[in-house]
Amino acid sequence: MRVKRYVVNALPEAVSMIRSELGKDAVILNTKEIKVGGFMGMFRKKKMEVIAAIESNQANVPTPQQRTANPQVDAAVEQILQTAQRTATAVMEPPVPAPAPVPVKESNDRKEREQFIIDEIRDLREYMVKLSKQQHNLAAMSEPLIQLKVHLLEQEMDPAWVERLLQGIEEKQHEAEGEFSKDQVWELAAAQIDEWLRPYSGSGISSHVRVVHFVGPTGVGKTTTIAKLAAEQTLKKGRKVGFITSDTYRIAAVDQLRTYATILNVPLEVVFSQMDLTRAFKQLEEQELIYMDTAGRNFRSELHVSEVNSLLQTTEPSETVLVLSLTGKTRDMAAVADHFSKYGVRKVLFTKLDETSVYGAIFNLIMNFEFLPTYMASGQTVPDDIELFQIDVYINKLLGSNGP
Ligand SMILES: Nc1nc2c(ncn2[C@@H]2O[C@H](COP(=O)(O)OP(=O)(O)OP(=O)(O)O)[C@@H](O)[C@H]2O)c(=O)[nH]1
Ligand SMILES: [Mg+2]
């Protein structure tokens, strides 16, 4: 028997050295953590000591393993697993001549060590299979698919959805047994996104509700949006609209809505607490539709969300619309949406589409929180710069000029 000691950083390093120096039939007899180098006992580095041995007449029985797409990885995985198997065998069946009986404590230590090595190897194997898949995916991805991936990630579409989309197109490409052109890839992407968004579309503000609350972070365009929608209802549809505002935090806030109320000839009630609401509704009992403006707050704080929510309680058929500006950060929008969805808010309205060219947040909010998009606002002009959310218009914006 030939025995050799290796001092390495990690076991896999030793495995390849053992393999090349002692051959494929070598077994690992022992591994232990040691400290080397340093100065006066300090700065010592952690290393692993591996004792390996080779018996001249040992047969090599290969184990069939699950294959990866990469022959190099397969070879490495097989090598490591064979070594692990032999390590286990070496522990269970000691080489001849048999050593003295192993005390119980030492045998437990051995079991732990054996388990440690097996766990390490399993982790390593999983990592290598994953790596091999990634390499395979990247190598297999066609140029138009890579372009689509880059484009959608730049649009800040959730990476998990981007992966799902690409996988679907890749599968279709595989079935078609040919590489899709950029136009085809963009068309398939548009069709898939349309299919995903379709169940959430077609929901403006419900026609049967009498009270609509608008909530959302500071400055997203709640008051402006209310003016735009009220103008549409009064001027185009001839409906009797009333305003309520609870935005008494800023002195100018009430005046802002009052200006629109005067222009549109719409009555306005100001409420300071939930108690005032009953009085306000009484004052507006003639109105067919009531839009309620609320103060913009930092709604990443759940406390503010519960505060505004307490103001929205009403016995009337009502609906709450979360207003979000696309100039906000995607992650912050998701945090706000998450809080409001816990309070049962389902409708969302997007503003300031004119101030950005990044539209992925809309897709993420609809798909991840099941929000129903109502309108898209893209400008400061009252009443013109607002339109119902339309999937095809949105998809054109999302897929952009890179599209066909
Ligand atoms: N570019 C652009 N600006 C908008 C849009 N909607 C609103 N604004 C502008 O955004 C600014 C804030 O609008 P407000 O309506 O006061 O926003 P708010 O959400 O009521 O603000 P607070 O009540 O302070 O929370 C104003 O200058 C609006 O003209 C939009 O769709 N596009
Ligand atoms: Mg406002």
C-alpha cells in the first residue's frame, strides 16, 4: 500500500491531486482541518490535511451517475462520487491487515467525518450541475433571445418572469427545429405577455361604485388624476361629481383641489377625521359619483397605510385606487403595493409614463400582486393626459423600439 499526505485548501483540490498522482483507485483514509504558517501563533491559515492510499490490486468499479450536458463536468462529478464511495468503503471495510478495534468515540468521529465528506461532495455536485446548466443555457441562447433578455432586464421586468418568458420561447424554438429571427422572438414575447396580462385587463373604475378613494405616495399625481377623471365624467358624460379631500397636511393641498372643483363646477367637502365623513357624504348626497383625495404619505411605512385605510371606511359601494408614478423606484413601488394589497386594495393607476422609458414595474405589480390596472396618465394636462389601461399599448411601450 502506498500512503500519501496532502495539505490543501479544500477537499476537491486534493481529490484531483490524488487522482493524478495515485490513480483512480486511490482511497482517502483520513481528512482533518489543520492550521499552517503564521507568525508567533497568529495569522495562521486554515487548511485541510488529506491522507490517501492506493492498494496495488484494487479494482475500479465505476458507478453510473446522472449525466450533465457537459462531459468535463460529468467526468469530475463521477471522479468525486467514486472517491466518496471508496472513502465510505474504506471506513467500513478497513484494508488488510485490520487495525486494532476502534474505540466507540473514534468510530463516532469517523461517522461524522464520513457524513461531512459526503455532504460536501453532494453540495459540490449540485453546484457543478447548476453551473453546467447555466453554461449550457448561455451557449444555447440565440442572439435575438439574448437581446430580448437584456432589453427586458433593462426595463426592470422581474428576472424570474424574464426567465419564464425566455424558456417558453426557447421551447417553441426547439420544437420548430430552427432559430427564430428577432421579429419572431419579439412577436412571441408580445403574445406571451399579452396572455399573462389579459386576465387582469378591462377593469377601469367600476361603474357601479359611488365613492372612489385615491391613495398613494407623495406627489405621484393623485389630485391631478382626480381632476382629469372628474373632467371626463362631468364634461363628457354629464354626470354629477363631488369631491372630498382629507389632505389637510399641506396648506396648499385643499386649495389645489378647490381650484379644480371651481373650474369643473363640482362641490368640495374637506374632512379632518373619520367623524367628518358622515357630514361630508350627507352634503354630497345629490352627487352620483364622489372622488376622495387623500394625503400622499410615505406608504413604505405600514403605519401610514393603516392610518389612511381607516379613513376609507364607508357604507357606500366604494373602491380604492392606488396611484403610483413610474418615476418611482421599482422596488419601492413593490413595497407600497405589498402593504396596500394586504388591506384589500386591488386597483392601481399609473402616472408619469411620459417621464420614463422604463415600464417593467407595471408588469411586475400586476403579475406579482394581482393588481388590476385602471388608467395610464402621461402628462400634466387636465383633462387630456390620461387613458384607460390598454394591454397592447402597454406591451408596445415595454417591448419598445427594439421590437419588430
Ligand atoms: N409628467 C407628469 N406629471 C404629472 C402627471 N400627473 C401629475 N403630474 C404632476 O405631478 C405633480 C404632483 O401632482 P399632484 O396631483 O399634486 O400629486 P399628489 O399625488 O396629489 O401629491 P400630494 O397630494 O402632495 O401627495 C404636479 O406637478 C402634476 O402636474 C403625469 O402623468 N405626468
Ligand atoms: Mg394631492
